[in-house]
Amino acid sequence: MLKILRIAAAISQVTYTESSDLLENNRRFHKLLTTGVEVEYILNEEIVNLIVGSGV
């Protein structure tokens, strides 16, 4: 279940567009592809930060 929540959080970040500028959105998307998507979740009452899908 936890893996599904991490994937859903990553998908949410990748599909969110911050701007109406296509070039700016493409640059942001490329950065996510190459550096990964930071996902934050709570496990056993502690906040956990994780990088999902880093291309490195």
C-alpha cells in the first residue's frame, strides 16, 4: 500500500503544470526525469523524504 501512495505522489508532481509556458513546463519535467521526484510521506508517525525515479 505504501508503494502505491509513493507512486501516486510522484505522478501528481509530474503531471502538475506550474505555468502556461510550454518551454518552462518542459524544463521542469526534464529536471524531474533526471533528478527524480521528491516524495514525502508519514511512516510510523515520522515524516520520510524519498527521491523516486532518479535517472542517475
